[in-house]
Amino acid sequence: MKNRILYGFLLFFCFANRLLAQDTAAVKSNYDTAFMVIKKLVDDNDLKGFKKAVFITEYAYTDRVLDYNKFNNYIYHLSFLCSQWMIYNPLKGYGYPDSSNFHTNFAIFKVLKDTIRAVSGNKLEIINYPYAYNFNDFFGHLDWTNMFVSKLLITHKGNCHSMPYLYKIMADELEVPCWLALAPNHLYIKNRCQKSGWYNTELTSGSFPIDAWITASGYIPLTAIQSGIYMDTLSNRQSIALCMLDLAKGYERKIKNYEDGFILRCCDFVLTVHPQNTQAMLFKAETLKRIYGIQTKQKRPTASDTYVKMLALYTKLLDLGYREMPESMYLDWLRSVNKEAQRKNPF
């Protein structure tokens, strides 16, 4: 009887392992396909390629359950609201040639950060509520989908990853320029107008902080600004390539395989498009660190080469002025951003 029970357990264990292997193979296939799609989007430099790349990363992580038509419909709805808001809120006191761009960017900001009511006759047709910052798991440690634009669209709660992403997607949809910009543990929008030059759009608090305030409050050393790793604008290709990094981070959470080369391949691709991308450098260095630990434990001769590559990346990060902001400090920074926005709004 005991032997029969043991035999049954072994059969179940083998069957479960086979299913797990099949599931892992399917996930890897999905991610390999997603890699090729995003790579092509970067190569093509399509104006709306960023939207497609964002969806692809989320589509791969959710095992292809997301619906692109539904995702696109959300974007169309918000873009339509922007167009309607502009009709009923004409721009005044701005006579520069780029008035249409300025007006459209401000409409995107209003739709994302304010309550929008659409009235037809005496009937309230639509209410669009603002998108707020979600202070729970804002780095996606517990649930990676907390970083997703698709989740932001449904819950109206996001973070400094999903909200700037959505802003850029809408700007691309409405064919007006805007740029993503990096800061320690943070992402925000940079805009430009002929009247006042460059200005920053902060979606976490719904404000327009000046560069000096971002530098002073955001843990940004002067060397990091001089080297161009922070507070510089990302091109459209670099923004699309940033999604490749999201793809790698999703893969890490699903597969946790650091030696099969996928994560390193994603990081290397990002760095070919954006050599100063510290997020890609750091993720590559940390992946090499994990690989080095495995190689050292197994006494592989390749460990020394891996260590040299890892050390070179960490050294380069320090030379560029990269500094990691602790999560507790980042949370304090977020609170200070909100307090500053309540105290004073440049616009």
C-alpha cells in the first residue's frame, strides 16, 4: 500500500514538473516574441510605437490575456476628452506659433489630474475622475502589475512609472511633442513652449516644478546632470527602448532565470539605443552579480570574467554620478512633492 502511494506521488510530481516546464517554455516564447516586436518598434521609430511597446510588455507579463482593442479604446476616449476640453476651454493670452502644442499638452494634464465633466444640454454625459498616486507598493515589489498603464486606466491609481507613460501615450496619440525624463527612482515629463522654454510636468503631484527644485529635492548630484543620466530628455526611440527594460523586469519576476541570457540581452539592447541609461546598467550589473554568485558557488572558471564585467559597470555608474535613493527617502520625497504642489504652483 505504501509503495502504491509513493508511486502515485512520484507520478503526480513528474506530471507537475512537465506542466511547469511547458508553462516556462510558453512564457519564454512569449517574451522572445515581445523582444523582437519591441526591437522592431525601436528600429521603425514609429510615432505611436511607444504605446504599442508599453502594451507588449504588459501583454507578455499577463500571459497574453490583455485586449489591445480595449487598451486602445481607453486611450481614444481620453484623447477625445482632451480634444473636447480644448474646444470648451480656449487658450487665452498665449499668442506664440506653438499655441496648439501648448494647449494640447495642458489639456492632457487637465484630463489626467482634474475632474472632467461633459454636459449635453441639461444632462451630464461623462465624468472623468483624476488619476491619483498609489502610495501602496509604488515600486511593484508585491505586484508588478502596479506599474502597468492598463491597471492605471482601470483603477485611476498609478505611480511615477505608469502616469508619465500614459501622458506620453496620449501626447503621441494627439501628435504633440513631450519628452520622458529620468531622475533617481523616478520618471517625469519635460515640455517646451516658445514663451518660457523648457518646463517640467510632474504627474505624481499635478504640478510644474522648476529644475532647481527637482535637483535639490531629488537626490541628484551635479555630476549626474553633467553626464546626462538625469533630467535630460529621452528621444522617442529611447523611450520605446525603456519598455525593453520593463520587459526584462517582468521576465525576472516570472522566470527568475538570470543565466539564460534574456535579461542581459534586453539590457544590452537598451544600452545600444541609450548608452547613458543607468537603469539598464544597474539591472545588468545586478544580474551579473547573481550569475557571479551562482558561478562561484559551483566553482566555474567563468566566475572571474563575470566579476570583471560586473565591477566595470558599478564603477561606470559611480563615475557618471549615479546614486541610489533608499525607498524610505523616496517616500519622503514624494510627500515633499505633494506639499510643494499644494504650497505653490508655477502655473
